[in-house]
Amino acid sequence: MDKLIRWGIIGCGDVTEVKSGPALQKAEGSSLTAVMRRNAALAEDYAKRHGVSRWYGQADQLIADPEVDAIYVATPPSSHKEYALAAAKAGKPVYVEKPMAMNAAECTAMIEACKDAGVPLYVAFYRRGLPRFQQVKKWLDEGAIGDIRFVRTVHMAKPLAQTGEEMWRVNPAISGGGLFLDLGSHTLDLLDYLLGPIRDVSGHASNMGSPYAAEDTVSGEYVFESGVHGSGIWCFNSYADEEYNEIVGSKGSIWFSTFEEKPVVLRTAEQEQKRSLAHPPHVQQPLIQTVVDELLGRGKALSTGESAIRTSRVAEILTRAYYAGDR
Amino acid sequence: MDKLIRWGIIGCGDVTEVKSGPALQKAEGSSLTAVMRRNAALAEDYAKRHGVSRWYGQADQLIADPEVDAIYVATPPSSHKEYALAAAKAGKPVYVEKPMAMNAAECTAMIEACKDAGVPLYVAFYRRGLPRFQQVKKWLDEGAIGDIRFVRTVHMAKPLAQTGEEMWRVNPAISGGGLFLDLGSHTLDLLDYLLGPIRDVSGHASNMGSPYAAEDTVSGEYVFESGVHGSGIWCFNSYADEEYNEIVGSKGSIWFSTFEEKPVVLRTAEQEQKRSLAHPPHVQQPLIQTVVDELLGRGKALSTGESAIRTSRVAEILTRAYYAGDR
Amino acid sequence: MDKLIRWGIIGCGDVTEVKSGPALQKAEGSSLTAVMRRNAALAEDYAKRHGVSRWYGQADQLIADPEVDAIYVATPPSSHKEYALAAAKAGKPVYVEKPMAMNAAECTAMIEACKDAGVPLYVAFYRRGLPRFQQVKKWLDEGAIGDIRFVRTVHMAKPLAQTGEEMWRVNPAISGGGLFLDLGSHTLDLLDYLLGPIRDVSGHASNMGSPYAAEDTVSGEYVFESGVHGSGIWCFNSYADEEYNEIVGSKGSIWFSTFEEKPVVLRTAEQEQKRSLAHPPHVQQPLIQTVVDELLGRGKALSTGESAIRTSRVAEILTRAYYAGDR
Amino acid sequence: MDKLIRWGIIGCGDVTEVKSGPALQKAEGSSLTAVMRRNAALAEDYAKRHGVSRWYGQADQLIADPEVDAIYVATPPSSHKEYALAAAKAGKPVYVEKPMAMNAAECTAMIEACKDAGVPLYVAFYRRGLPRFQQVKKWLDEGAIGDIRFVRTVHMAKPLAQTGEEMWRVNPAISGGGLFLDLGSHTLDLLDYLLGPIRDVSGHASNMGSPYAAEDTVSGEYVFESGVHGSGIWCFNSYADEEYNEIVGSKGSIWFSTFEEKPVVLRTAEQEQKRSLAHPPHVQQPLIQTVVDELLGRGKALSTGESAIRTSRVAEILTRAYYAGDR
């Protein structure tokens, strides 16, 4: 393969050190050509440690670099929209860190801008590409559990440690919501991948005594476009940690955890199979490979702006009344 | 105690042989004085086998019998309203088999009539009195799991055997609904008992390929008046049977099955306790004892018309759209 | 296949109704030609119900029948030796019900007689042929658990119901021993099949308060000729029933129950697999097929006099001191 | 309580930093008065950090110190005997780290010397005093599982990491044996505490491919003086780690792990109870308290030279043939 996607990173911070930066280098048909960070010295440091030939202190310089084919926006959410629009304007494909943006309106603007510019937009919901969830998808596609009836999700956790470091995550002014938006969206995005889009959703959110403004508990039920039912409960103010999903069908069921390193389980009347599937060293690499493959015209990316905004909408419906002050 | 409640049964059929009839005899302060069945010969047979001194072929005779203090309506649902109203008119307390009536309108009429006549109305949701669920209630009341956060319910089952005998249960014209109304109402009634009334509820019902008119799958989520959240999935078209509830709090959780003879489980950070609690020989006896105690002015009955109609309303909301043809 | 083994049964009692009789008819290359029972009327009844053309009231008649190629001895243990020797004398292969005989001396005599007569001797340890244990054998042969390190056996049960019907099983004068000899020998025979002969064995037997003369508890440890270690505890005077074996190796482990209809389980670092494998309708059929195949010169029988006597010896060593009065 | 036991430590190394040293200070009626280490500078450092007033570079100085009432020998096993005899000669009670000595002969010499000198001898098998095992003992003493029938032990582990650091543990010349002697003795000592002395024992030891001289696998069976049976398998060359004991009786069973921080479990026909009991910060403190209490004439120590030597003998019998070259 002689064609190569040459990436530039805007915001070469923590997440790019192990999870994504090396993945952009190691994916087949992909290379990391340039990095940018407002503190140019840190950009240079990153570039030298990772063997990247060019570095910048300003985003527009990186976007304008003719050696850069595609842009990876890895800054905090507040600047995602700005950089995505600038990249689109330059006609360059965009891969945005999650969450996609501060709210659904920004997401929509990004999708529209990329569509108008004729460039694809991808979002880093990398779990879609991990071996564990690929195995679940494979079982579903093979019909291992027959016709799918419902999925149920349980996610409960002990109260958040009330350290300054953690509390920003439940300050809606900074994070855009609470732990449900932060963590629940990963599960909802996986369900969108595995079972297709949700058609109808209802639910309630509450704060049951947690010392912060965001919700700590959400109950939801939904029906997918396929007719499959769903039921989920999220509570981040419980006595213990437990998190898993179960997809049930006419011939079997599949059990998996979104966050915990546990085996995925297939059960039928005749047998039960537990498979332990480790994550790759650079967790974004499988997803990035599908993005690169799509850009090279030889495949289809697993996570796009369109799929990501569907999850945002579901999460917003479940917490809408809570944030409308209707508590 | 010299005061005694003397019961008359309208419809001394199967359910009264072991579950309730002997319970009316054995409860303290209670006796079974008369039985009625349209086939008077069968009424006589029942009376002689059970040592009951009087029997009738017509309900109005039994209701009018001055030796009968209270009426137990054990006929099929279609005649519950008629007999309950007649008993109320005669100024006699009523204990009605479940389901309470054919629909919420009938339930309301029964409640109103009893209220106007100044007689209490009870419904045979007997699980409330069973040792297993009394243990759950005790743990909750003692604060064993701290502040309650949510309850989740899973109820899935293999498809119904398609025998003539079973199919009436899923013919809404006869049974008033499907397996969710039949079985799910037991769980919803228990949750009403354990956690109080549900304040807000939403959900969806579907038939996912079952060869009958009723729904086979229901997903629901709800918030109780106490603020506790709830999430439930019912699917009677699955590859396997599984049924349980989990109530989760700030200090622990309680696990129990509504239908299966399994231990109830209390979990906290420090310990896990599984208790096997067998049902009494006459399963309605503990509930009937609370009814008798209330009638004798020394206690409070566990299941009334008011509690039963709450469960009917919740179940109806969850299946409303389905039966409105909005499938 | 035109060659056919024509069987004659000595003692067509209960065990031959479903487990073995129909199996002799249905195995490929096998037919059931004649049956014998001292009560000739019952022999005739059996023959007519099962479509067998010839029946006898005396064993020597059946053994002498030129249409009978091979003899199945299904009488109580006390006459196994006598009939096996008579069949051997007639030059006919023998398939003997388990237990093989009353004691090791009788077993040895049977083996010697068959060897001298040049006829093979088989014993009905039919579990060796069942799909569940064949799966275990297959996993072991494939190296699924790597090099085998040890096997451990747990077999505990509630005290025997003290009815007349059951008590003969623990009367050594009748049964030759207690529940360990009766039940434990099935497990030991399976281990002989799966792991090869035991080389060295030691243990203790006790009666810990059971109202009968036989032992109720046995602890044993052993080393197989392969070097694999084994550890087993049997207690038929416990608070509960539990019975299973686990074979552990360098790469995984296999779990199976000798008696309970539970899935067999394969565990490795990467996965766990549970397989539910039902018994065939006539449980002896798979073993009988291997016997017939060997007689027809196209395979190897799974259970012989030589394998059965090995298990008898191990069981005798474990209980020797107990029965020597050295309690 | 005005009486105080003043301890002196011989060999104030690692084990004394958290596990035992602070325990000698915190136990009621106990104080740590002096410490000794051949490198006197390190002894001084320890003394200053722990608030101990006196320190020495030579053991005889510490033993002779009139302010020291009792001696804790915390050196490597090779010098246990020498120091225990010196302390006994000085008429001072001795508390020896485990293993008690290099072999049974040394153990016997220590026991004899202490008996002759009229001083008590204790061994640091501290698990006997931990809350987890005290709970097991309490359940047994209360009759929670009825009459005890048997105990079974499973201890398997992945192969030892072959680093220089670890390999001395399986070099019999240094450690006196392999992992069974090192780890299995903790379980055997606990069983001696919970169930009393073992009366009769047999077993086999092997090395199944481990790259060291010691055994890696041991199978054993035993009968306690009480008549209780026992069965154990130890394999330190397995595909996984698993370790637990189960004591089974006529009314229930108790499950516990010797090494893993898992709940202890009580099962009966009616209930199952799992209790999580954390270790105290200084794990030797409960045992040391019983030693101090005995020295002050107000209690009985849980672990003595007599109990420790019983465990040594059992372990030696199980591995005798292996070390006799009879492999």
C-alpha cells in the first residue's frame, strides 16, 4: 500500500501519549506527521519523544501544513467545534476526541460544516473497535443468540471521592453534565453500534443526596429502530460498584461489561462460553485503523459524527427534565 | 379473644382448596362458616370435605346469611364487581381474588361502592404476607441497606407452550391482557408494598413474534413517591427463564425472586446473607390473618383495593400504547 | 455390514428394560436374540414386549443356544462369577453388569477363566461411553489443559433415608460394602479411563455415626502411573449433596460431575466453556457399541475385566483397614 | 493492670517493622524495651524510629538485660535454635518467628530446653489470632455446622516467577523445603488449631516439571484425633491460582481461605452467610496479646512450640519419601 494518511494532532496532551498518538503511527497506511500545542516547547518535547518531524504552537499553522492530510482534535471539549470547523474549511477530514462537543447544537454545527465541506467527521468512541466488543458484534451477526429481544444495563458505583480533582466531572458548567453523561454515553454508544439507533426513549434523572449539582441516578427505557427493547439503570451513589450489559435473544444471551476487564459471555441452552479478550496497547488503534481504511477508500469507519450525535440526543432526553430545573 | 370473623366464600373452586379455604379456617379469630357455588352439589361436597356447616347454590343467599360476617369473592374476574357490590350493599367486608376486576373502571366502581357503604375492601395479593417478602420488608425497615436508591426487575421466560390450556392467558379478550399483566402485576404489587406507590412511570410494550394478540415484551422505568428509581424488563419470548428483583441502597442491596423458591439475599460491604424461607402450607394465611386482624380492630391489612388499583394503573400505562393499536 | 453379534441376556430384569436391552438391539452390528430369567413367564413377557424371538428359564439353555454369540450377565452380583465361567467354558464372550463380582478374588477368577478360554470379558461401566465423559476425554487428548497435574474429587451426600429398601445398599453382607464402593467406584472407574491406572493409593474409611455397618466416609490420595496426583473425599453423612471432579493442568482445568446432569466445564486463562451434553435414551448403548465393534474386529471396547478389577483394588485398599475391624 | 511484659527483639528486620514490632508495643500489658541487630547502627535506627529506649549489636547483651522479661527471636531460621536455647538458659520466655527451626530435630531440642528451664515457648503462627479464623473457630465451637465430618483443602498456584529473589524459597538447602513447607504449613497449623491434632496421615510429593529441587505438588489425606477426615492437594505448578478450605459437618459447612482476603462463609440448609473480616494493621497483635495474657497469668496462648512441632511432623511425613530420594 503506497497511499498514506498523514495526521496532525491539535492538542498533544495526555490522551495522545499512549492511547492515540502511537496508534496514529502504527495503524497501517497511517503516519503522524505533525503535532501542535499552545505551549510550543511541550509540542516540541512530544514530537522529539515520539519521532514526529514537525511541531507547532498554533492550530492554524498545523491545519495549513500541506504535509498534513487529516486533523485529530484532542483538545478539551470547549474548542472542539472551533477546530473542527477550521479543518473542514481547509478541506481536511477530522477525528475528534469525545465528548464530541459541549452540547447537541455544537455537534450539529460540526456535522453540517463537514457535510458542506465534503469532508468526513469521526469521533473517538474507540470501544467500538476493541476486541471484546468486536466479539460481541460477531456473535450477534452470526445469530448466536437468535433474534434479539432486549438489552439491559446496570451501572452502579460508590459515591465519587470528593476531591477537587474529581469534582469537576460532576460540575455541569465545566463537564456539561454528570457521571451519566460522562460514563453512560460509552455504554449507549456501544449499544448504538451493536443494536443500531434508538427510536424512542424515556426516563428520569435525580440527585439522591450527592453533594454536587449534576444528577447521580438515571433510569431509562428505550426501543431501538429494530424493535429491540432496552432497560437501563445508572446510579453513582450506591454502596458498591457493579457494571454490565446483557443482550437477550430467542436462542441465547450475551453478557459484557463496558468498563471492567471481564470476560464476555455467551450463553445458550447447550453451552456457556466466557472469553477473556485483552485490550491492545494503544486502545484507539483498532478504531483509527477503520478511519484510515475509510479515508483510503478500503473500508468503513466505525464511529462518525452521525453515530455520536445519536448518543448525545438519547442522553439529553434522559436528563432533560432534571436540567430544566424540573427536579 | 372471643370475637370471631365468620367467612362465606362465593365460588369455592380450585384456588380455595388449599391456598385460601383452610387459611380462613386456621387464621386466629377467623372461621369459615358457609360456601357457595352455582353447582350446589359441588358446594356441598366442598363443605363436607372441609367441615363447613352451611352451603348454597346462590350468592345472594350466602350474602344474606346472618351468620356470615365477611365475603370472600373467589369467582373468575368477570363477576368480581357484581359480587363485591352486592356484599357492600349488605354492609359486609369483601376480600376479592386477584386480579381485582376486568379493568381499572371496574376497580374504581368497587372501591367507590365499598367506601360509600363504609365497608373495607381487600385484594388477595398474598405474597405481601409471605415470610420471604416479610424478611425483605424487615431488612428495608431496619435500614439494612441504608437509603434506598433504586430497584431493578428482570423477568424473562421461554415462549408459552402453545396448548389450548395455556393460550387463554394471552388472549386479552379473556384475560384482560398478556403475561405481563398476569405475572408482572405480582412484582409491581410487591414493589408497591416494599417501596410505596409509584409516582411516575413510562414504558413500551411489544409483541416480538409470539403467536398471540397480547404483548410479550415490556420495558418500563419509574420513580416512586419516595424518589426511588425503578427499571424493569419483562420478556416472555426469551431463550431461558430468569426472574429476580434487586433493591439497591447506600449501604447494601437486597435480592429476591417474586416467583422462584430461592433464598433472599442481603449484601453489604461487610457481609452477604442468603436466607431460605419456605412458604406456609396455605399461602394466603398470613395475608388473611392481617385482614382478620384489621376487621377485629387489632391490626392493619396488607393488601387493599387502594393498593391493588395502583398496580393496575401502572401496568395499564406500560401497555396503553400497545393496546391502543399504536404498535 | 453383514456380520452381526447376536446377544443372549441372563437375567432380563429392571436394568435391561431401558438402559441395556434396547441398546443391544439398536447398536450397529448387534442384535438381541434370546433372553433368560428363572421365572420363564417373565422371560417370555420381556421377549414379547421387546420383540425377542427366543426365551429360556435356565441359563445353560441360553448359553448353549447356537444362535447366541455373546452373553450379557445381568443378574445380581452373587451369580456373576458362575455365569461368566459357564459362558467362557462355552467359548462365548461375556459382558457383565457392575459390580463385576462380590470381591477381587471372584473378579480374578473370572478374568483368568476368560483368558484361558480365549474369550474377551467386558464390564458395564457405561459412563465411559457417555457424551459428557467423551467430551472430557477429548479435551484431555487434545491437550486443552496442557500437562495434567492432579485430579480432585468431592462427593458428599445427606444421610441415606433409613427405609428397608435403601438399607441393603449399606449392608456389606449383601452389597459387599457401603455407598463408597457402590458410588465411588463409578468415579474411580472414570478416572482410570481418563487418566490411566492408579499406581499408588492410601486412605482411611470411617463410620461417623451412621446406623449401619458399612463405612460412611472415605478420604483417599493416589498417584497415577502417569505421575498425576489425586485427592478424594467421600462422605455420605453430610448436611448437603455435592459431587464433582476437577482435573487441573498446566494450561487449564476440566470440571465434571459423575452423577449429576450438569454441564462439563473447560477453563483456561483465556476462556471458560460450559457444555451441556445429554445422555442418550439407552445409556449403555455407546459402551455396548464399542464392545460390539471390538467383537467385530473394528474397534476397541472401553471397559474390560482388566480395567474394572483395577478400580476394585483401589476401592478395597481405601477401605481395607475399616473392614479388617481396625476401626 | 500494673504488670507489664517487657520484650526484647533479636533481629529487628523487615518482619518486625509493621507486623510484629508495633504489636509488641500496642498489646495490652506489653511493651518493647530493647532491640538487637548485628549491625548496631540499624538497631539504633529502628529503636529511634519506633521509640524504643535500648538497642544492642549482640544477642547476649539483650538477653542479659535485666529490663528485658521475654525474648522475640526474629532472625532467619538458621539461628532460631541457638537464640531460643540462650534465652531459655537465662530463664526468659521465648516467642520465635516461623518456621520454628530448620528441622524437627532442632524443634525438639528447643522444646526440651524450654521445658527443662521452665520457660514457655511460643511460635509466631499468627493466623490463629486473626478475626477471620477466630470467626471460623467460633462457628465451630457454637456447633453451627453440627458434628464435623471432614475438611478439604485446595491450594494451587501458577509456577513461581523464576527470579533470583524467589528461587531461594524452593531451594531446600536454604529454606528447608519447597512451597508446600513454606505455605502449606500455614494451612496445616490452622487446621490443628480449628480441628485439633492430626492422628494419622499419608501422602505423596512430586516435582512435576518445575526447574528446582523441591517438590511442587503434594497430595495428602489424614484423620484427626477427633475422627474427622481430611483431604488436601497442593500444586504450585498449575495454570491458575486458587486456594481455600472447606470444613463440612452434619448441619452445615464453613469455607475459608488461608491466604486470600476473601469472606468466610457459613452454609446451612436454611442460610448462607458471607462475612468479610479485615486483618488488623499489625497482624501479629492478636496472637501476641494471647502470649502476653498467658505470661501475665490471665489467659492461654494460641500458638506454642508443641502445636508448631505437630504441623512440622505432618508436613515432613507428606514429603518424606520425596526427600529420601524415593521420587
